[in-house]
Amino acid sequence: MLRVFGAAKSSQILGVDISSTTVKLLELRRHGERYRVASYAVGSLPPEAVVEKNVNQIETVGVLVEGLLLRTKTKARRVAAAVSGSSVITKTIAMPAGLSEEDLEAQLTLEIDQYIPYSLEEVAVDFQRLGPVPGRPDEVNIQLVACRQDTIDSRAEALELAGLTPTVMDVEIFALERALSLLDSQLPHARPHSIAMVDIGASTTTLSVFVAGESVYVREQLFGGKQLTDEIADRYDLSSEQACVALRQGGLPEGYESEVLGPFCEDVVQQISRSLQFFFSSSEHISLNCIVLCGGVASTPGLVDVVEAHLSTPTIVANPFADMSISPAVNAQALAQDAPAMMVACGLAMRSPY
């Protein structure tokens, strides 16, 4: 079974977020009601190591993870990782309420071919009871999650190569949902009912809408920070690596903000607006209480203001560490810079190791 569900509690488990361009490692420890950042590191992946969020070069990823472990000096070896939402199939189905866990699993095994377009030998599956079916007290809603086994195995093999023990394989959207609770003090309203989280990575932008704390809509688009770095490289005759460094450290020529950065921010707004139109047209919702920007592009100067102004919705940049203490061994300045991109890693590090 694919271990996706479980209560978050105090544990020494590493959250390892493997994206298309980076690996992010995070260890949280619980101190009373608060978390403490015990260790953290981020490393860049070469092109083609991870393609469309699928691990393509297991050894390359494993070596990078091993290097991050050496850098942090963490002793934790159990790890929670995640597959992308586009890699999984989720279904909510009604089942008899009185079934035990064993009987429920047996029944799902018999019926799973109705919901999953793969043979059972090719997939890992997990499930969770959601609650009674409205108006039908003798039935309960079950959330079924399935992912191709080879997608999980490639991640697990890379982590094992680094000397880690994969304990939980989560789904990115579930990790984001868990980490959303860390933003309570930053949200513009107390417990906003509807939140759109926009995760803008290097090549993919994912819009996730949460209503009453639960995910109700997810949409991925092929758009991300690579468009900005490619434009910088073309306009100023730089290599991709030089463009990334210039973007991170500053020092770009005069006119960059108006000629390159401004149009890119407008493109981001268009992408978000288009995704929200799809959401509104497919649901009963007509507005949102808040937009949360996360991912590596979220901290782009001026982006949050442009999004808020154009979409007329309160908008923040996610910082899951705002209410956490930080170990002296952690580079607090680097952590703050990387914070918007650490939401998935946070959600993973909050997991129970079972």
C-alpha cells in the first residue's frame, strides 16, 4: 500500500522534496506547540535528472541527497517524500460503514479495477475514511489514492542510495494541505474559508484551491521561472547558469525591471487568472478570500503586489517558518530566502513515521 495518510505528530523524519530542478531537505522537531527547524539544505539538479517530476537519473539524485545529508549533519534516516499530483489517481467512493479495515481493504482490492486504469500489480494504493455519506448513514466516503509503482520505486531507490529509509510516500497536494496550517498567522483574515495556493516552480505552476482547509481543485500548467531565466539569458547574452546567478544575486542591467521583470509578472498573473477561471466555471464558488504564492518564483520582487492588484484578492508570499524557532546550525538567512519554495518539504517533515 502507498502510505499517504496519517496524523502529523512529533517525529524525527526528514521531508525530502524532489522537484524538476532541486532537492529540498528539511527536518522539523516539535517543541510544545511550535516546530523548530533542526536541519535544512537545498541542492540543484542537472537537467534531465528529473523530467516532469519523474526521477530519470536515480544515481544523480541519490548522490545529491547524500551530499545534502553530509552538509546538514542530521542523524535522522527515515524519510517522507512525495509524488506529484499528476502522477496519482484519486477517487472518492461510497462503501458500507460497518466494514473493518481488513474487510474494507479486501473489498477495495476486489473492486479497484473499476477505478484504476492499470493492473493491480503495477500500482501502489492507499485509502482513508472521510466520513459518512450525506443522507446515507449506512455508508461512508472512502478516499482512494493510487500511483504507478515505478514512479514510487525510482524515488525510493534514489533515497536508499543516499542511505535513507523511505518510510512515507506522500502526494504533493496533501503535503501542501498539511503545511497550510503553518500560515495561519500570515493570512489576511482569521481562518479564511477559501484559499488559492499558487506553487510556481521552474517549469510548472500548480493552482490548488482549499475550502475549509480541504483541497477541492488542482490544476497544473507548463509555466514557471524558466521563462524568466531564459529571457534574461537571451536578452543579456548569458548562459543559463549565469542568468540564474544574476537573478538570485542581482546586478542585472538598467531597464531589466521594466523590460523583462514587469512583463514576466504580467504573464504570471495571466496564468493564475486563467486557472482561476477554470476553477470558477467548474464549481459553485465565485470568489476567493486569499491567494498564497509559493514555489521558487513566489519571492520575485513586486510579484505579490502585481497579483493582488490585478486579481483584487488579498495575496501573500508563503513563509512556513514564520512562527518556528531555528537551530543555530541552520543558515537563517538562506532559509528565509528559500522559505516560499519549502512548503512541500514542510508538509512532508510534519508527517508521522508510523
